[in-house]
Amino acid sequence: MKKLTFLFMAMMGTASIASAQTATPDPLTVRSWAASCSNCHGTNGRAEPGNESLAGANKDDIVKKMLDFKAGRKPATIMHQLAKGYSDAQIVAIAGYFAAQKK
């Protein structure tokens, strides 16, 4: 009986972790993920001349570029390394954040 209870609890823990990873992230969490982009892409995605602005950009375009960096399909100096630090769901959330910003 103890083994069955342990197995059930382990399965429930795994299910709750999986659901937490697929849940919509808190907007402040997404904003903090996006803040790491500010060194190159500016505060809220409004970059200084010479860097790509992300504010108001198309969400799908940002996601595609990030996934291409992550997979090594798009050449980069640093973005391929940074993109690997995010899950695909985080990339989608960050892209949505920048797409919602005013240019």
C-alpha cells in the first residue's frame, strides 16, 4: 500500500510540474525575461541606432527568429547562445511582450 501511495504522489507531482510549465506565465515574469534583452534591444524593445528594435515587431517574426537562433539555423554572434537559455514557451511569451510595446 505504501508503494502505491508513493507512486501516486510521484505521478501527481510530475503532473503538477508539467502543468506549471505550460500555464500562462505571470506578466511580470515575462517582463523580467524581456528585460534581459535591453542591453542590445533597448528598454521595452526600443533600441538605440545600430541595434534592432523589437517594440511593436510582429510576434510571429520574433518567434521564428528566436527559434532559428536557438536551432543554429540563423547565424549570430551571441543570439544563438542566448536563445538556447529559453524554452519555446518562454520565447513565445517574450515575443508577445515585445509585440505589444509601442514603437
